[in-house]
Amino acid sequence: MIETKVSQGIISTYFDKMQRNLNLDVAIVGGGPSGIVAAYYLAKEGFKVAIFDRKLSPGGGMWGGAMMFNQIVVQQEAMDIVNDFAITNEKLENDLYTMDSVESTASLLYHAVHAGATIFNCYSVEDVIFKNDVVAGVVVNWTPVLRERLHVDPLNILAKYVVDGTGHDSEICCTVARKNGVKLATDTGGVIGERSLDVQMGEDEVVNGTKEIYPGLFVCGMAASAVSGTPRMGPIFGGMLMSGKKVAELIAAKLRG
Ligand code: 48F
């Protein structure tokens, strides 16, 4: 019966997909622009990479542009990345370009998946696997389980490297520091917290702060700003794109040995 076949098709292919992703090269927590860009460049290099995003619709803070005016701005420096994702754009002035935020987010997602990355939506990463003082994977649960505060144990996914791309809350860095009493590679050894808005400084520092913040754990995007205590930058997205590409390059170099 077609009714049974539809259900069987979904269940068997979903669990195949899950099984294929239980032991990753890179687990990216957060499907915001920086995490998606990182997934795209890593997948293109042939690495096994998956994004875990808490929401039904990954894309993070990119869909809404600024104040729900669905346009974003990107500076010249990041236009090679915009072109890799074939996003339609229009020149403003002073090396600034503007683009539709819905097309931009959809293009990032489309190209990441087509490059070979897997996206698991509705997954919340509630912890990491921490072995021999190294971050070695993620602990995942259904977002509705956590929202309803149901007492249900999570599942574990091994990864050679984990990326904290959780945005303003830098959730994974906070969890690693709090639960394991370890020092992160920041001025204080902890999560400093993002500073108020300064566009130029925010854009420069988000890329500078993209790094291995603890053995096995990298940080990108707004999470990198929050961890290192650098300014937010608002709806200019070049820094997010460049941070995603940088974290992919850093991890690819490590994976290649
Ligand atoms: O915040 P977000 O868009 O990440 P980003 O790549 O980009 C920031 C910009 O959107 C914007 C900005 C740029 O100028 O300031 O804010 O740093 O997306 C973060 C994603 O992480 C998911 C969340 O649902 C969102 O889609 N997320 C956060 N915590 C978790 C998570 C978690 N614990 N588990 C799974 N997903």
C-alpha cells in the first residue's frame, strides 16, 4: 500500500542518513551563515561534515535582514564567497554590495547540501563528548524534548572537530568551559561576552577571533565575537562569510595533517 511505502521510505532513508553521520570529520553546531559557509567549503574538500541546528528552518539570523527589512550588506572583501554561492547582488557604494536576505540564505543552504554536507534540523546540541581533555563530538537531542523539559536522554555523535557556530550565545564554548573547568583560548580563559556595536572593528575581529578555542573545538561567526569579547556588527554579513571560510580552512589543514 502507498501509505505504508511513504512511511517506510522516510523512516529507512532518514535512519540511513543518521547512521552515515554518527562518526564525522566535523560537527558544526548552528546553521547560521558562518556555519553553513564552513560546511560548504569542508564538504567541497571531501570531508564528512554535518550541521546541527535547533530550528525547523536553519539559516540563523540571515533570513530577516535588518529589522525584518529583508536585504543584507556585504563588503568587497567577501564578494568572492558571495560569488561561490551564486547570490545575485547589486553594488551600493564604497565597496559595499546589497542582496536579498532570503535568496542569500537559501543559496548558502542549497550549495552546502549540494557540496555534500548534511543538515539535521530540529536538533539541539546540549553537550559535547569530552574525552582525554579534548572535545570529541556532540550530544544531541530533539529540540521539542528540551523545550518541553522532558526527561529523555540524548544521542552521541563523534567528530574529529566540533565548530561552535551558535551565534550570540556561544553555547558550546560556555558549556565546555562550565562543565569541564577548562580554560579557553581567550584573554580571561572564559567566555568574555560580546561588546556593543562597532561595524568596522566587529567585522575585523570576528575573522581574527575565528580559531581553535580549545583542543577539538573551533569557534566561528558571532560566537567567535562573543567568546573573545569583540563588538557586534549588525546586518553586514561579510565577516560572517569570511569567518565561515576561515574556520573551514583551519580545520581542513588539520584534517589533512
Ligand atoms: O546567529 P546565527 O545566524 O549565527 P552566525 O553564523 O551569524 C550571525 C548573524 O546571523 C547575525 C549577525 C551578523 O552580522 O550578527 O546575528 O554567527 O545562527 C546561529 C544558529 O545556531 C543555532 C540557532 O538555531 C541558529 O540557527 N543554534 C544555537 N544554539 C544551538 C543551535 C544549539 N545548542 N544546538 C543547535 N543549534
